[in-house]
Amino acid sequence: MLMAMAMLLTSICAMAQAGKTVEVRGTLKDSLTSEGEPYATIRITKKGNDSKPLKMGVTDKTGKFILKTSGTGEMTITISSVGRKPVVKDFTVKPADKIIDLGTLLTSDAGNELQQVVIKSQKPLVKADIDKITYNMEDDPDSKSNTVLEMLRKVPLVTVDGEDNIKVNGKSSFKVYVNGKPNKMMSDNPTEVLKSLPANSVKHIEVITNPGPKYDAEGVGGILNIVTVGGGLEGYTATLRADARNQGLGGGGFGTVKSGKLTVSARYNYNHHDNPKNYSETRRTTIGEITGSSSDLATSSETKYKGNSHSGSIEASYEIDTLRLLTMEFGLWGNNSDSHTLTTSRGLMPGTGAELYYGQATVGGNNSRFSINGGIDYQRLFKVKDRMLTLSYRVSTSPSTSDSYSKYYDTRAADQQWQDFVDKLKEQQTDGKQNTAEHTFQADYTTPIGKAHTVEAGVKYILRNNTAENYRRQKDLADGEFEDDMDHSSHYKHRNDILAAYTGYGLKAGKWSGRLGLRYEHTLQDVKYLLGRGTDFSKDFDDIVPSASIGYKLTETSNLRLGYNMRIYRPGIWYLNPYFDDTDPTYIRQGNPELTSEKTHSANISYSNFAQKLNYNIHIGYSTTNNSIESVSELVSDLTLVDKGLQKPTGKDVIYSTYKNIGKSKSLDISLYANWNATSSTRIYANTYIRYAHLEDGMTLRNHGWFMNANGGIQQSLPKEWRISVNGFYQSPWIMLQGKGTPWFDYSINVNKSFLKKRLTISAFASNFFNKYASTDWSEQSANFMSQSTHRMQRMRYGISLNFRIGELKASVKKAERTVSNDDVKSSGEKGE
């Protein structure tokens, strides 16, 4: 009886306390850097009763928290985050209290404790904002041994296919930034550069899905902003790395040092690639009417490739005073490679398969690409919070050279009619040079209006000069000497200046946030042919580009976002170069200097939920383009190519490939990302991209279908700083205007262990270890031919890497919040859209 009465009294007291609500607020910060600690787990309990929380929640992305709880009396708040010391603080709630402000609470790295603290939580790897999604590379154990390219498979809205082609939001027209600044070489050659960049040098990657008006109107199917390690620290630090693998080796380091108001950060990486032989086979079949000039073609080839890449950068900031900041940066990337290919070609009679001609060729050369860029930013803050003026200048140059050769031998023809065609297979040497040089001037201004409104505006001017030189020498059959072939040489200049102005408006009201923007761009183009066929021309045009996005915070951990943007895509020098390449007389290639900009309209809706246990993101988008740049191949008589630069035609059918503004595309894109922290030491994730595309040229070419790219895996933390992860990847055939690709499957395993309080990490990794080679197939079809190709390459990969950190993680280069962002050029062609 007495026990029943006690229980009743207890219940009555509890109900009385439940009627009392108090707001508990505060901010969790790092004790060294004073940076907010995002998404830490919060538990509020009655003092002495830790097993039964009154309220749970998480800090926001700035480390702030506001929780409403019930009851009075003595309470305890516990805040924990993976790898950090738990914060425990007692406080008292009096009956008259409405708000308990705990102020700033400090946490630090748990690794400095003499005894290990077990924290039963894991940081979410993904965060979502109104216009971007962020993947925390630094918190993923696989980053210790993988490259950035391999880690991109895990990033929402990003896909990497079996041949390492990258797409963002289903499009290959995207730009790559480093620390908020555009990197032209990465944008033009993302696969090559990101394959050589170690993931452990990257802090996080931002996928900017709805670029606002401050971004250039073109070249943005999406923006990948790579934020490197070194930010938000104090003092000095340095990290060294080395790796050895079956296909090469590499090494590098990065470090930060501070002296007074000056902070300097630098990094350098080197990689050597020595790829095993790859093998290819292609069969081209004539469709429809068969004439004396028709032929089928069967080729087989083997290719050996090796190369070296270097990348480095240096950044510095100087705080003139508390309101003025000067930042400077210089960066470079370079790649030099040698490749050699042995090809056997057989021309066959359509229908019968009788041999018409035969030949073998050795094709090879040396290619080098470089990117050199530098910039300076002046940032001026004001006494009004968040009011800011930024003045920026940026200069960059991207030279590339290509010295190639082709040598034919053991050629024969079935009759004299085809002998004229075979005689075109002459030994050649080609020296090519391309460069894009840019100077950019920019001014940005942003200011708050009240507490809920923000207005921004800016102007920008880009001076861009593209040049392309291709000089060919051909071996004379009479004396065996090489002679200049000026008929097949070209020298081309393309000036492309852009004047832009933008304005934007932002709103934050309670749980709502939104952005509106409008951008105007005026383009001046001037094209000159100094050598080769082509007519000089100049033209100007204007573009007005709107954008809008809106977000609603459903709960502390979930939000809903909608967005619309229009983007334009200007063709780069890769697409424009008019050089007539008939090194292989059966497959002739040429750029198109008359290409115009693509225009794409996109709308999307996203839902994100990032709780401590389960976080996921769902993104659905729809886009349409009416004049996309497509690679088009046609089977034509070489007599039709005389006016384009072909010498000594034979009347035989050949493939002519170029670029045209003929694409009309509509696509529905679905991106699904999920991460489940099954236990305090187990993480399971999946990243899936699904797309339905309808492509046509408005005439006879048409293709449509579904495409899926899925990546998933499990990570397990073990005692004594051991970690293991297993990953799998699947891709269905991709869709192109004139064909489709092949399905693909990959798998990998990574094991790493940390020593010396996580200063030293040793990792071992392997992928596709059951089969040394993997094959990809793709097909291409036009009105009068069909081509099927198989590419066989070594995908087995294994190796070991070491990372060692020295110094105190306390210093960083401050960066201007606004800077130059040139994201306006469509990069070199990838498969698909």
C-alpha cells in the first residue's frame, strides 16, 4: 500500500513538472580553434539518472543548440561527438526560469587523453544546405588509402562509371573548384587530375546543386568544390604521405604555418602511373545500300601507357586589421605521359567478309598538360554584421602539347581500286599546341537588410584567349624524308571576352529560407584562322539567366528544398579546334568552330534527414536542353570532305566525326543517398543515381532509356584503431545519342590502422582482385553504319599507403568569402551527356 502511494505521488510530481517547459540553449566549440562543433549528440537528464533522458537533440552546423525540456530541479547536459571529449555540465532549473543559457561549451580531441574515451556516436558524412550537399571526406576512413576520384563514388549526386568518367547531376558539363576558386585544369581533365589527388588531403567536397547568380551562367551541370585539409587550425602542422601500388607510386605533403598576422599553407603531390597493356576490338558494319566504295572494318589494338603528374599550391593570408583581409594563392598542375598503340586493321567486303585491304600501324606520342593559376583577393568587412565588399583578380594559363607519330607497315590491297586508299596510310608526325589564357576582374558586395533579408550584387570581366596550333609532317615515299604538310596544318585563335553583372536576394524567416537571382552576360567572340581553312568571324550575344531556390526546415535534422536554374554551356577549345585529323583515314575527326552555347533549364526538389543514427538524402530533378553539343559520327564518301580539308580523296566511305548543336534532351534524375550508423562502430551506406533520358537530333537520330549507377559498402571500426571497409559498385549501360555503353561491376576492400595517437596511419587496399582484366562494350549507330567496340583493361589494383602528421593542428589560411569563379566553359568530352 505504501509503495502504491509513493508511486502515485511520484506520478503526480512528474505530471506537475511536465507542465513546466524551459528552453536550454548554448554553443559547442572547439577549445583550440573556436569553431562550432556541428551535429554533436545532446542528452539532457535528471542529475544522477543518466539512463533516462528528458530530451535529446543535435547541435546545428555552427555548433549552436536550442532544446525545450520539461521539469525543474538539478539536471545534467551531456554532449558527445565522435573523436571528441564528451562535455558534461550540471545546471539547475528554477520554477520561474524560462530560458537557461549555458553560453559557450568547449570540447577537444579525445586522442589527447591518457585513457581512451568510447563515444557512442558517429558524425554524419553528409550535410545538406539550401544550395549544396557536403560530403565530409576527412571523417571517412577510406580516404586514408583512396584517391579523390575513387571517393567520388560515395558522394551524393556524383557518378563515376567503369571507365572513370565523372558526371554531376547526370551531366559531364560540370566545374571543379579548389577552396572556392575555379581550377581550369581540373575542370578540363577531371578524371586525370582527381585520379592523382590523394583523398587524405581533402577535408570535404561540396556539390553545389543550385548555383546562385554570383556563379557564371555557363558550364554548370553542377559544381564540385574541393576543400583541402588545413583550414580552421591554429599554429603549425604538416602531413607527409607515400603510397606504392601495382600500377605506380606516389608521395607528397601539405603543411601550414603562422607568424603573427601572416599565415601560409602549401601542398605538393607526385604520382607515377605505369598502366599495363589494354586491349580493344572494334567492328564497323555498313547498313543499307552497298556500293563499290563500301567496306566493313575490323580493328584490334593494344596500348601501353605511363606518365607522371605533379600538383602543388601555396596560399597566404594577411589580416591587415579586424575588418580587412588580403589573401593570395598560386597553384599548378602538370601531367606528362607516353603512350604506344599497335593496331591491326582489315577492310572487308560487306556481306561476304572478303578482305579488301589490310594494314598494321604503330601510333604513339608524348602528351603534356599544365595549369598555372594565381589570384589575389581583398576583403573589406564593416561594422554592420555580414556586410562585405570583395575585390578580386585572377590569372591562369593552361598550355598543352601533343607530339605524336603514326607508322604504317605490312599494308596490302585486294585490287588497284583499294590500293589508292591504302596509299594514304603514310608515316606522319604531328606537333600540336593548345592554350587558354585568362585574366579576370571581379567585385562583389553583400549586405543584410534587417535580420531576415540579404542583398548581393557584383560585376565581372573575363578576358579569355584560346589558341590551337597543329603542324603535320609527312614522309615522302620517294626519298623517305619528312616534309612539312601545310595543307593539313592549322593555326587558330579564338578570343572570348565576357562581361557580367548579377544581383541576388536572400531571405531567412523562421524555418523558411529562400534565394532569388538574376545574371546578365554579354559575350564578345572573335575567331581568326592564321593557317588552314576557315573564315574569320566575330559575333556578340547577350544572355539573361534567372535562378531561384527555397528551403524549409521541417525539424532540427531534416529539411526540404526546391530549386530552379537556367545554365548555358560554352564550348571549349576541345570542341572548337578546326584541325582536320585524318591520321587514320578510316576515321576522320574535326572540331567545329561554329558551335554555339547550350542552354539548359533545370528544376529539382530535395529532402534531407541527417539524424545521428540514420541520415539520407533524396533528390529529384528534371532538365531540358534544345541545342546541346553532341559528338556526331557519319559514314560518308571522302569526296564530301574535300572542302573541309581532305587531300587526294579516293571516293571510299569513311567515318567523319565532329561536334554539332543538334541535341534535344529531356531527363528525369533521381539521386538516393543513405547512411546508417548501425552501431557506434559500424557504418553502412548506399549512393544510387537513376536517370531516364530521351535524346534526339530533331531529325532521324533518337535514343532513350534508363540508367543506374549504384555504390554501397560497410565500414567497421575495430579495437586498437583498426578499421576495415568493403565496397561494391554497379553501373547499367549508359545512354548516348548514337548508342549505349555496357554494364559494369567493381568491388574493393580497405584495411587501415592508426598509431602514435593517430599521427601515423598505415593502409592496405585491393580492388577487383578475383579477375585481372575487365571488359567494357559500347555500340554506336547511324543511318548507314553500326559500330561495336570492346575495351579490355586491367582493373585489378592493390597497394599500401602511409600517412604521418607532425606538429600542432592549430593554424590556417583565412580565405576571402567571395572570390573569382570562372565556371563557364564546357570541358573535354566525356561519354554520355
